Amino acid sequence: SDRLQRFVAVLIFANFATNIAQTEMLPEPGSFFDASLNAADIFFTALFSVELGLNLLSNWMWPFLKDGWSCFDFVVVVISLVSLGVENVPGISVLRLMRAFRVLRLFARLASLREIINALTAAIFPVLNAFLITTLVVAIYAILAVNFFADRDEIRF
């Protein structure tokens, strides 16, 4: 439902805000603030896991797996669960960084953001073509400049 999607979007944004606070404030390990942020992370991971499970069941798996945003949700939630379950493994901090990507789940929840991302994705190749043409024009002018001005200043050209 639309209300549920908005609620999940608010949760995603709140989780993003706690990730920002945790990254910016760097609480002392074992402090009350650190424990509060860790509890919030467990809370959000649990809620997102339940939401993912409900989404998976409501779509009967195949439509869920065909949607790229749903697969992205699945990967982010599984990585969050793994990072919570495993503590003293080398490289786990890299997995914890993936929690910041939870905010990208907003694009899957809000149609207007999804349209913007789809438009930006569709614009990548035309922008690359324009960049290529601009690079060619600049290269041509650079060659001409070297040929025209080489006699005037041999050090720079």
C-alpha cells in the first residue's frame, strides 16, 4: 500500500540519519551513544528484514527476483544481517559500509525518485557521446595550436 511505502521510506531516511550520526560523531566504543546507535542499527536491520520477507512472500518470489530494485534490497539486507552476525572477521568493516546504501532503497519505494534515476540512466550514453565529441574537438584544436605556435615558443609547444 502507499502508506506502507511511505512508512518504509521514513524508516530508510531515519536509518540514513543514524548512519550519518554514527560516522560523524565516532562514539567511543562501549559508550551509551555507541550502544544506542548499535541498538538502532539492529532495530532497523530487523525491520528491513521483516519488510523484505513480506515483500518476497507477497510477490511469490519470481516477480520479486525479476525486479532489479528488489534484488538490490535483498543484497543490502543480507549484507546488513551478515555484518551484524559476524564481528571479528577481517573485512567486515567493508560490509558495514554497505549499510549506507540502504538509502538507495528510497528509489525503489518512491515513484518520482525512480523516474529520476531511470532518466539519469537513460542519459548516460548521450552524455558520453557529447563528451567524446567535445574531446575530439579539443584534441583537434590542441594539434592545430601546437602546429601554429611551435615556432614562437619551443619550450611550451
